[in-house]
Amino acid sequence: MSLPRGAARVRAAFARATGEGRCALIVYLVAGHPDEATSVAAACAALDAGADILEIGIPFSDPVADGPVIAAAGHAALAAGGGVDGAARVVRSLRRAGYRQPLLGMGYLNPLVARGRRATLVELAAAGLDGLIVPDLPAGEDRQLEREAAHSGLGMCFLVTPNGSDARIEHAIRASTAFLYVVPLYGVTGARDRVATTTVPLLERIRAATAGRVPVAVGFGVSRAEHVRELATAVDGVIVGSAIVEALAEGGPSSVKAVVTSLVGGAARAIR
């Protein structure tokens, strides 16, 4: 079965990183935070600094999987008029500026349903989005949405957690056309001081289950270059969110560029 075009672009980014002897770096930012122009500037800074893939958060009023940093950024973006439309504008701005790296939308199911799923997916794909991460949608729970996403050319990334059964993990592997998103700990997003000792064994278990069928990326709690360095040999990609959002809030796009540059260096050093 052929992959949706967006999923193929995401997988190509992972393949390029692997060919260069490193893991892929995936960076998350909230569309419209602290305002739309600044969020676009921050995204440009992250991509210029070497992010392989950009996750663009779609603000939502009840972000159950997000910790305080990302939740606050999303609420601020909503208060400023952000949402699905704003995320689409950010994507279009990046494409018009010439950025070709894969762009993923990370957002909850409710805004997609409320706005009209099929039309929203088509619009996001037309804007230049390559895939979706819907953290409150388990693989297989909405086959119609999976089909609509594929028909629109969008890849899908489903989440797996430490308590996931072998059967649930297999469902997520088969449904994830772009990459498989591993959440290595319980709780919400947010920077942690260290990588949990259970993370690498979990990644080894899941990579063995995928048997090369789909790239595997790990997020939630990863915030520093040393975390990337520790994880890079155990996974195809590392996702950093809260640390990037916090850097933007504290120091603007230039701080985002500095943090991403550090993270890229960590990924490269980890596997030399």
C-alpha cells in the first residue's frame, strides 16, 4: 500500500537523518503563541537551526495531555484568536517562505470535529501540512478519520505508552503512516531533569515490535541536549516541546534558535 504523500515526506526526513548518522530532531511550537507573527518567526528559527520536522500545536481549551507550559501557551493563543485557522496560516506562511521540512499538526479531536473533519483535513493539507498527531485519539478508534486523512495526503502518528499491551502497540504501529510516537512516562508533557531509567528498555521493546515498519520517535519530558544524546541510539527521532515553548516565552525566537542548535549538537554527538 502506498503511503500518503505527507507521510512519505516525514519518513524521508527520518531516512536523511539516519543516513547522516544521527537521530531526527522534532521540535514543537504552539501556533499563535505569543502571537501569530512571533510564532512564525520562532518556527523559522527552529527550522533554520536544524530541526528536521516541526510539530505545530493547534490550541485547544482542554489540553488533557499537556503540562502547564504548553497548556498556558495554548490558552494564550486561543485568547488572541488562535485555533485551527491560525495553525493553517502558520503553515502557509512557512511554505511561502520556502521551508520544505515536514510540518505536522498536533491537536485534539474536538476542534477538528467541531469545524468539520473532512473539510479541515483538506484545508490543512492544502496549506502545506504533512501529517497529524491527535493525542486523544487511540489508533483504530476512528477508522473514518484515518481514511479521510490518508485521502487528503496527510500522514498519521499515533501514541503508545508504557502500559500499552502488545495488541494496542501493534494497532498503533499499523495505523501510524508517518511515525510512531512513544510517550515514555505517565502524566503530561513537560521538561524533566533526567531521562527515566525505563525509557530505553521501552524504546527497545517498541522498536523490536515495529521491525522497521515505521520510524519511532520519543517525546514527553525530553528537554536537554544530554537527553537527546542519551536517547539517540535507541530511537529514530527525539521530540522536544515544553523546553522550546518556554524558551520562546522567555527569550523570543533567538532563544528558540539557541536551544534547537544545542539539541541538534546533542543528537550528532550521541552517535559518533
